[in-house]
Amino acid sequence: MIANLYADRIAEMNNNLAKAGGTESGNKYIDKYGNVRTHTGGDDSANVASEYTSEEYQKSAEEASLLGDEMRNTRDMLARLYGWSDNSSSKAGSSIKSITEEQSDLLISYVNAMRLDLSVNRVKIQQIADAVSAVPELNNIAKSQLSQLQTLVNLAQYRNGKLDDMYSWMKSVTKESGTKHLSV
């Protein structure tokens, strides 16, 4: 009942927005001839080539350019940090160029063998991965147990101190003849 009321209200709001021509940024489109048009509220789908205007394309291109610059800066920082090089005379690049057809066939057979081993041992590999992912949980369990042991040690030290006090008290009330003397 309430869901129907909300659904009706949302449908009414959408209809009002469609009659008004949508929002300012969602009101324009590019027709199939390349002209910027304004939605009329009717069905413009046969005439629409793109829902994005040239301004929106330009803005997305600027954002993509900024993102590309940030990615290049990150790559350059990592290259300096790890000593990477972009020159084509690197060992890997020159090694790849000198691979013969026989060597590539051998390499492919190794890759296929690895794929086969992986498919056969997938369950075991998943068990290992699960065990490795459980290490932080085990660490928390170990920390919890260590704190409990520390509490036991503190209680034992407190008890030993009280036993020492009791022993001293018993020694103080014992006379040289071995009898205990208490005054009440």
C-alpha cells in the first residue's frame, strides 16, 4: 500500500520532469545530423545520435587527459623508485626478439603444462589461499590468548606476594620454641 503510494509519487515526479524537458544537462542531445537539439518531452529516440553534447565530450576529454597525466606521473615515480627503464635494449626486450619458433613451442608447452597442473590442483591451491587469508585471524586469536596468559601471570604474582606476606606474618607470631603466640 505505502510502496504503491511512493511508486505513484515517483512516477508523477518523473512525468513532471519529462514534461519540463529534463534537467539542464540532460535536456540536450546530438541528432543524427550532428546538430545540438533540445528534448521536446516526446519520443526523440529515432533522431538521437548521442546523448552527449560537444561540451560534455570536451569535459570528458579534459578529465581523461588529467587522468592520463596522473597515471604517467605515477608510472614515472615508480620507475624512479624501482629503477625501471623504458629503453628497448632492456634484457627482456632483447630476449624476446631472439626467441626461435622451437623455443616458443617449448614455452607454450610449459604454459599448457602449468595450466593443466593448476586445473588439477585448484582445490589444493584454494585451500592454501584460504589458509593464508586466515593468518590475520590467527594472529588476533594468538594476541587474545597472550593477553589471557598475561592476566594469569599477573594473578599468580599477586597470589605469590600475598603468600609471602602470610609466611612473614606466620613467622612473626612463631616463638623460638616453635609455638604460635597470638594476642587477641
